[in-house]
Amino acid sequence: MHTKNLLAFSAGVDSTALFFYLLEKNIDFDIAIVNYHTRETSDAEVEYAKNLAKKYNKKIYIKECFLEKFSEKNARDCRYAFFEEIIKKHKYDTLILAHQLNDRFEWLLMQFSKGAGLKELIAMPEFENRDFYKIWRPFYNKSRDEILEYLNKNNIKYFIDESNFNQKYKRNFIRANFSNEFITLFKEGIKRSFEYLEEDKKLLFNENWIQKEKLFYFTKQNLQIDIKKIDIIAKKLGTLFTKAQRDEIIKTNFSCVIQGKTAIDSNGEKIFIAPYIKTKMDKDFKEKMRKEKIPPKIRGYIYKMEK
């Protein structure tokens, strides 16, 4: 893999196994770790990361993240903001994540419990394109049992995150009561099912839109497909819609601004999505947009892009 790679490292089971897997495969990478200071072992985990980086000649980036109120979402936001800052500053191509089969199955069950469609149920593909980098998940089809077996067989040190056993978090509840045992019993069938579902998803959600910088547009088809496409594109722009926001998009006939930052507008034939920018525009530009049938809420972004 001849790219500049950054491994999201935590010193836990999955990322530690992935560290040594990448070494075995002679894949070049550096590491990044976040210290939330929420556990007794937090500092020891960072020290372990430092020792590995020094021993194997890897650059290491460390983030001290103190959250006023710890939650999975707040921790994730802090973590990804840190990773993306490093990727931009040091020009990494790929972020390597240690998501594995159990993570994918837990996600499916969590989404299934809330009510979700195929696109929402099947997440964490092996490869994923983001705005200015790619994500690679080498372990996406490896179970946690397989990963633990690899670590123990090779006598590799790793840390256990005790918070993963706290069932007040929905993911941990699902993991302890449903997903782990189910995967242990039916691992190969689950792997095959994910392969089939991924193929179905590709057929149903073909990304046949046009992209120019952060402007996306596509020809309208039907309500369900159009909403799914808008949802996928919005995620690429960093916006996750709630059900109420999806309802608003439909109610306004694809002409609204969500969270004050994502503009969705239509000229009747095509649907446009772009970051929302409110700015003054000269008359000539407005006339040009009118002739090109660019709807009003999108024009600010194009104006900025062209200037």
C-alpha cells in the first residue's frame, strides 16, 4: 500500500493487533492516540504507544482531550477532529481504523433497534472516501475472537478498556447481551451476509451524482432514492440528519438549509447540495445563475468558489 498512512491507535485489543499486522505486511504508517484521562490506565496506554513508536521508528501524535461531559459522541468528535487536523497538516492519504466484524454487527443491531434502512444498517466498509483523505479498515471482516487469538498467540501486550463493560451505554449492552455470543456461534454466516448486503447496497445506492469541490447535484428519481442520496452526500459534508430534518427536506420540496450549514435546493429537475453560504452577489452573477437554473440556496457557495 504505497500511500502515507496514519493509524488511529488506542493500545486496546483491535488497534494493537492492527499495529503488528501492518508491520508484518510491511505497510508504512505512523500512529495517533487520544488521551481522554478517563481511566486509570490512560497514561500507561499513551506510554505504551510511545514505546512502540520509538521501537519501530514510527511518528506519534498525541492529543490530550479533556471533555466536560464524556460521551461516545463527544469523544468521537474530539478524536476525528484531531485525526483530520494531522492528516491535513502532514499530508497523510489514508486513515487506518481498527473497526472489525463485531463493531459492524453491533452497529447493525443498534440501527435496527432504532428503525433504519439498508444504507444505515450496513456501515464501516473496508474502504471509504472522505473529503480529503481515505479510510481503510483492514480488520473489517475479522472477528474479535480471531483478533484476540492473534494477540495471545504472538504474546503481544494490549490494554482492556473497562468502560466497554459498562452497560449503561447502548453499544455495550448490545455487545454483552447479543452480538458477541451470536458472532462466536455464527461468524462465517455473518461474514457472508455482510458480503451479500454490501453488494446489494452498491446496486441500490449507485453514487451517480456529479461533484465539484463540495457541490453535489443529481437528477431527481423518486422520493426514497433522492432522500437516501441526500443523506449520503450530507454525511460527506459532515452533516448527519435527524428524522425531523429529513421530514423538513421532504416538506419543503427539497429547498431548505439544515443546521444552518448544509443547503439543499432543487430546480425541479435536479437536486443540489452544498455548504450554505449567505453572501452578497452582484447582478451579473445572479443572472448567470438564473440562466443556468442554479437554485437560490446553492448560489452563495458557487459565488465563493468562483471568486
